[in-house]
Amino acid sequence: MSVQTIDAKMLQKMFLAGAKGLEAKKEYINELNVFPVPDGDTGTNMTMTIMAAAKDVANLQNPTLTELGKAISSGSLRGARGNSGVIMSQIFRGFVKELKGLDIIDVTALGNGVQHAAETAYKAVMKPKEGTILTVAKAGADKSMDLLVNGDTDDIIKFCDEVAAEMEEALLQTPELLPVLKQAGVVDSGGEGLMTFIRGALDALKGKATDFTVNTGTATRVVNGSVGASEEEDIRFGYCTEFIIMLERGEDVVESQLKEYLQKIGDCVVVVADDDIVKVHVHTNDPGLAIQKALTYGSLTSMKIDNMREEHQEKVIRDAQKASESASAPKKEEPRKENGFIAVAAGDGLADIFRDLGVDYVIEGGQTMNPSTDDVLSAIEQVNADNIFVLPNNGNIILAANQAKNLTEDKEVYVVPSKNIPQGIAAMISFVSGRSAAENAESMEEEMQLIKSGQVTYAVRDTNMDGKDIKQGDFMGLTDKTIVSVGSDLQGTAKELIESLLDEDSELVSLYYGSDATKEQAEQLAEDIENTHEDVEVEVQYGGQPVYSYFISVE
């Protein structure tokens, strides 16, 4: 089979087939993530990015290459989530720029597109890192150049096969460039996502793919000054069930036996044994079965069962009521002001803290759900100010925020690159009225770097990292650079993390407790630190954030 040119109709099929292939493999790509924290994983972010474009592409009827390229570029740029999604959108943007004005794609146009795709992606990243999706894209660009210079073929299928083979080889070599990948025994997840898309696209080109329907039903949430509701998800197992087993006899196999049983009746299973107690968490449709099984090992304590479907429905109703009240209320045109502020945060407590500091709009999001470029753009449009300061508060959201900045024309946008909540709060506190926007942006970034920050969450998989053996369900104390503490006890893990952040000049610890911790736990932790360090004051505030039991800052 030989193909000399590709028209818009074929490219449309290729894009949709690639998107469909990526969606089908997203969980596999998620599993390649080496860091064991619960987050908005690479496969999910890349899929949501490409599906934003696939929706527009699927709706086109007999498009030209220019129209198709615009839909691919605009859709993926605005829908980009996470660093991997933003880089993917830049790859598409660079590629389709070479198609503008063309009626068909030949080998030359295709090769130029692949080269421009890699160049655009590299330019989008301030500090490009090899061993990532960028390396895979560059391998394709280099091979394309070689083939074009040597004039080896005008057959597009042969050209694509050779370029893809070079990219596959580069993907296999990513562990040699990033030690953390080699230690985990995996290839780069972003590179795998890119190749998954390309494999699907090539199947369409070769006639192997015939189904080009894609699920574009995932909706993003837009904020209106408060934390918005995320899209409705299918809750397969409705009851979040937690308890502790007080073992009545030594049971070396309890952990493995109970985990195996619970995986048959639910998901999100965490079973952690610690001497004579076993902590259990499972989502199931029959909590009674989990409890009955647990009782065969000992007595139970700290039991908690939540109906997740009911909680979700109540949240939907509350959000609908708020939206209705907002829509029916007479809208008053606010006068345009000099400066406006947007922050990304998850948790009603954190949202209130940022509003109290002067933030105009809070976008729901963070580690487990990275907002898209379009989410940030929507917030920017709603803030009536000449200068907009955006606080991403997560390293995986900064690229999307910068992309939104570049797409904004009528306002000056300053992305203050806060990588966590404490940095974002420190940046807001350091804003000084009367200074120019540029001066404030610079000082906000400088001030947030002065604080020490950490966070406590739990491990979603077994691994060994930073010299520590980590088991699924363990608590982890993290700084921006490393995993400091690991253990089965939340309070002990958090205290060890705080101790590592304190020095002789430390005066204030701010402790923001999330939905996985209680006020009593936070206050007890604060008391322990103050008793140990007489010159240190600990301030406790409710954050309400999911996944992270504590956010911590030290000044």
C-alpha cells in the first residue's frame, strides 16, 4: 500500500483515531507515573486535552486543512491540562501551522510539520528536560529532516513508519536519560501518551481503524468567584468505607488476604498493617461484606461509611441552586479596577482564605484535577481589571496558566509561578498597593521563595524513592524537592516533616488541615511542635483540601 498525499478528510480521521486510542490507554499511561502521590495523572491530562480538540474536529463537515488545523490547535490549546497536556497542545499547534493554506499534505509538508511541532514544544518549556515527551518529539523531527534531505521516499506511509520507529526507540531510551524512570522500570508517561496517539493515527492512515467516534462528554468547570463543581462522574462503588482492625492474634497474612478479598468487592483499596492494628479503606457497594470479613481477624474501631452517590447528588443540587441564584440576581457592572487576582485551590477553607486575602476568583483544582487553559481564560475574562495576577499553586498548572496568559489580549496577565498553596498565600500577602504591576509580580515571586513549605499526603502505589521504601497507603511528608518522611502514622509523619523544615531562625508555622485530618489532630500537632520549640508559634487553619492532610509553611 502506497499513499502519496493526505487530504483534510483523512487527517480528520487520523486525529480522531489517535484521540480514541489515547482515551482507551489513559489508565495504562497513568500507571507509568513514577511519583506515588494521588494526582491528575499524565494519561488523564493528555486525554482531556485531546478530547477538547476532538469535540471540535468531530463536528467539522468537509473541512479544509486550514479549518481542521484551526480546530485542532484552538481546541487543544484551550483544553490543555497539566504539563503533559500543554506540551501536547504545543506539538499540535506547531504541526498544523505548516498546513495553513495547503490543499493536501505530501511528504515535504508532513516532515516540515513534524519538525515545527518539536520546535514549538521545546519553546513552550522554560527548562526543557530530556527523557520526556520532548525527547520523543525531537527524535521524530530529526528523522523527518534526514528523510527529507536524503529524498529517500515520497510514500507517506513509509515515511511515517520510519519516523514513528525512531520515536519508539527514543521512548525506550527515556529511562537512560532520567534515572527516576530507570529506577521505576518504566518509560516516560508523556512520551508514551504521544506515541499512543501516533499509533492510533497511523492505524487510520493504513485503513486499520474504522471507528472514529469519540467520547467528548467530559465537561470542565468554570468558576464564578467560588469553587465550582467538577463534571459528574460515574460512581461505580457507592460507599466509602473505613475502619481499623484491632488484631486479636498475630496474623502475618492479614494484609495480603484482606486486600485480595476487598479488591473483589470494590476499588480504591488501601490495607496497611502496623503491629497489632490494620487500617482499611475501600469503596464498595456492600460495606457489610467488608466489615464481616474484617471481623474474622479481630474487633473494629474508628468505623466510617459515607454514601458517595448521596454526597455527590447533594453537591450537584447545591451548585445548581447557587447557579440559579447567580443567574437570577440582577448583575451590576463593576467598575474596572487596576489589579485583579485569580488563585487555583481545592477546598472551601482554602478558597475562603484566598478570598480574604483579596483574590477575586478561585478556580477549583490542584493536584488531583488540573484546570485547563480554558478554565484559566474563563476566570481572566470574569475579572474586570487591567492587570490580572494568576496563582497556579501547583507546578503542574503553571504551563496552562502561561498559555492562558499568551491567549489574552485585552488585559496584562502576570503568572506568579507558585508551586503550592503556602507559596500562593505568601505571594498574596506580599502584594503592595501603589507599586506597579510588574514590581508587584517580581516581589511576589521573590517573597514566596523565602518560605519553606511542605505537604502530607498518602502513597497510591508501592515504590522506592529518595532512599525510602514506600507502601501503598503510607503517609508521606513532601517538600518541593524530596520525600522527607514516610510512615503509617499521619501525625508522626507530619511532625517529622515539620521538624525538617525548622531551623534556629524559624518563628511561625502555618498548618492548613484538609478533609483527611481533623481540627483536633491539627491542634495536637501544633501543641507538640510548640512544646518542642519554645520560640515557634504554630497557627492552625482549616483548608478543607482533599488528598493532602496538611499543607505546611514555615517562616
